[in-house]
Amino acid sequence: MKTFFKVLGIIIALLIIAVIVVPFFIDANTFRPKLESELTDALGRQVKVGNLSLALWSGSVVADNILVADDPQFSKTPFVQAKSLKVGVELLPLILSRTLNIREITLDQPQISLVKSENGERWNFSSLGSKNPSAPEHPPGSAATPRNGAAQKSANTAKPSPQETAPAEKGSASEKTSSNPMNLSIGKLNVYHGRMNVSKADSTQPQRVYNEVNIAVKNFSFSSSFPFDMTAKLPAGGSMKLTGTAGPIDANDAALTPLNAKISVQNMNLAASGFIDPAAGIQGIADLNGTVVSNGNEAKASGTLTCSKLQVVKKGAPAGQPVKVNFTLVHNLVRETGTITQGDIYMGKAVAHLTGNYDAHGKVTSVNLKLNGQNMPVDDLETMLPAVGVILPPKATLKGGDLDVTTASTGPVNALVTTGSVKMQNTKLANFNLGEKMSAIAALAGKNTGNDTTIQNFSSDVKMAPQGTAANNINLTVPAIGVLTGNGTVSPADQLAFKMNASVGGMGIPFGVTGTTSDPKFTPDVKGIATGLLGGILNGQVPNANNPQQQQQQNPINSVMGLFNKKKQPPK
């Protein structure tokens, strides 16, 4: 036993001495050309690493910085620039034969630039793993890379050694990293504290910045699938987590690599996220839980999106309650088009269904969407009015009843045209006295609706466009007044221009509505009134000479004047 412990002690001492002494005899920088060449061949991009040092305790080679060139069609600035690169290696081949077999790569604080082409067809990382003009056979200043993974020799060696010309052992790590770059295999690939900048070429939109990007990949290979985890802080706040499998890497376009992952997003700013075209004017804070499955050509995404402070149009204001959307969409990765097969929008107890297609290929996304909502409780929708830019008079609110909406939206999102119809039944506009507002029209004076205006029915055909909103075939039944019909427009500045007609006691009274949605003005249409009375006379509606009372009532002058004169108050 004493002998055994003596031998064990000697072995431990030799190992400690080796760890201390070996680095003095091995200059890690002699492996720099080899390392640069291996990474350049694997990525299809020229790779430069800084000063190398050997850490025997961890079995790794550490570089103080690393640069990976971008696709020259996009930029001459680096695609990846990291503060440090740590390469885990097999110690015995490194010490005995100076063969560099990579088992782990770790990037610390990398700066990663992702750029999409102007036409949206390619990314600057699409060419990763393929031969590229930025990836010469031998980077400047480096010697030729032996295809068998043997020790690096100088470029001017007249005759290779037998060790260099001998075929590598079948299945060895050096064979995988040299004979075929697409067969590169790494046990672990880690990215810590990264910063990822996402932008589009020749675009005036600011780039999106993702901070604290952390990626963990196991059993990485270009030619097979591999598990991964990714977390990041989103632009303008929020966080994202993506977990699943990816690969094999598409040899022609790395952006088309198959993917099967779960995604979780918290507190995402929709306007700054990059997932929604900024031209749409949509804003809000969202949480997302879902899945993404891609075969490399099409990606199917489904899940639940819960959004607070939602704003749908640029002139709108945040909604008063959260909105939940259960969605499923299929996206064509090559054509940058997609189909929304499910878009169930929950606003309290109100539910609407959104389906259709979109095309994100150009500078501005174009859509062809249909929205259908039936029997939606008005009380739940009332808090959504600010989000779609509808401004009610001060303190006025909609109470009770149901709303039906059917619309179709087409065109680019920055010039969207929406047409359809709306219908509302059995509701009231609380804290708004329509009769008082219309008292300027003397014929309607005394039609008291009270503090709340009861609406029995309302229907209209609508068209919303950048030029404003047009409402046609308006039919509004207010029991306290009568039936109001007409047409009109609302400008982008909320200015009203309506021509209406009130059917009261069998008499049609034309009037106009001006002002704004928050402060409408009702005025009699003198020309319309005169035209109507003249038409009645020409149609034979003349007073009966034998009935003075009827003659007085049907006198056109009295009828016209009566529209402008307030009813006399009874004497006190």
C-alpha cells in the first residue's frame, strides 16, 4: 500500500509539473493558422483570431478576440466580433502531435450583425457554411491547411512529412473538421452576453438591438439536427426564450434551416419588435407563448398573444383592456408571404375572427384580410374604441346591446383600405343628450332623449382609407326622435361632414352634421328643406282653401320658418 501511494503521489506530482511546464514548451499561437483555417472552411467566411494562450487545466485554447467576415454582398464590416474565443480541445493529440481537435467553442460578448437584403430574399447569414469570396482557401498570413488534421507546417516546406500524407483515422475529429467543412461537429457551442443588431439593407428604419443574447447548442453539426436554447432581451424592453432543435443547416441558404421550437416572449413592445411592420401603426405590450415548426421552406407558427395597451391605428390611443389572440399562420420563407388560418380575437366576451393573406416581400407589407364578428357585447367593445381611433364626446360611453362587424382590408399597411358593414342593436349612448344637441333644428325641439340616448338600431356601410372614413346608407333609429338616415365622411383629423335626414311624424327634415366626433354640431339644411317643400307643392300638396287650419299648417313659409324658431315656452 505504501508503494501504491508513493506511485500515485509521483504521478500527481508529474501531472502538476506538466501543467506548469508544458505551456512553456508549447506556443499556442502556432495553432492560430490552423484554427483560423478550420473555422474559415467551416463557416465559409474568413475568420481571424487574436493572441492565443493555452489553459491546460480546462483543456482549452483562448483567443483574446475574434473576427468573422460578413458576406461581401452585404457589408465589409465584421459579421461577428467577439471579445474572446475559447476553444476546448483534446489535450493528448495537442501535446503529443500538436493536432487540434475541437470539442467546444465559447464566444464571450460577441457583436453579431444580421442584415436582410433590400428585396427581402436573403440574409447576410444565408451563405454561412458555403464557399464564399470572403473565405479564401488560406487566409492571408496563414499556411496551407493539412486535410488530415496533422500539425501545421510552413507554406514553403519542400516535401510533406509521412505524418502529413498519411490518411487520417476513419471517423477522427480532425477528418470531420477538414475533409468536408459541412461535416464539422462540435460537442458544445456557447454564446454569452451577446449583442445582436438586426436591420434591413438600404432602409431608413432604425436597427433593432437585442442585448444579453445567450445561446447554448449541443452536438452542433452542419449535416444533422441539434438541440439549442436561446434567450435575449428584446428591443425597448422585454425578454425572449427559444428552445428546440434546428438543422441540418441548409447548404444553399442557412436561413432556410429546419426548426422545431417553443417560443416564450414577455413584455414585447410591438412597435419595436420587428415582427409587425412599423407602417401599420400598431402599438402595445405583448406576451407570447407558442410554437414554430419549419421544414426549411414553410414555417408554421401558432400560439396565444396577449396584448395590453393595444393601439391599432396611428391616430388611436391605448385600449382600456387586454386583448387576447389565438393564432395560427403559415409563412413561406422564400417568397416572404403567409396565410393566417386562425386569428381569434378576444376582447372580454366579444370575439372576432381574422383570416387572410399577407406579403412581406417588399419594403412595406401588403395584406388581404377579412374580419368577422357577430353578436359582440358592446360593453366589452367600448374600451376598444380608442385603439381604432374612435373618439366619443366627453364622458359619453356606449352601454348594452350587441355589435356585428364584417370587413375586408386590402393593400399596403401604410395605405390600407377597409370596406364592410357594421350593425348595432339595443344600446345607449350614456351621458349624451342627442335631443339637446339637435335643438337648433326647431322642428325637433322638445324631442327629449334625456341624459342617455337610446339607440334601437344602427347600421352603416363603411370605407376606411388614409383619406378618411366614409359612412354610407346610415340608418339610425332613436325612439325619442325617429329614424335618421344619410351619408357622410370623417376626415383623418376627425372632422365631420354628414348630410342627414330625420323622419319625424311623417315629415322628412334634412340637416347637416359638422364639427368633430367629440363635439358634433347639428344644423338645419335650408336648401334641402326648401327643395323638399317646393317638391311637395309641385306634387299637388297644396292647402285646402275650405280648411283655414290645414292651410295654415301646410303653408310653405310657415313650415320653413318653423324649423328655425324655437317652440314658445308656456307662460309661467
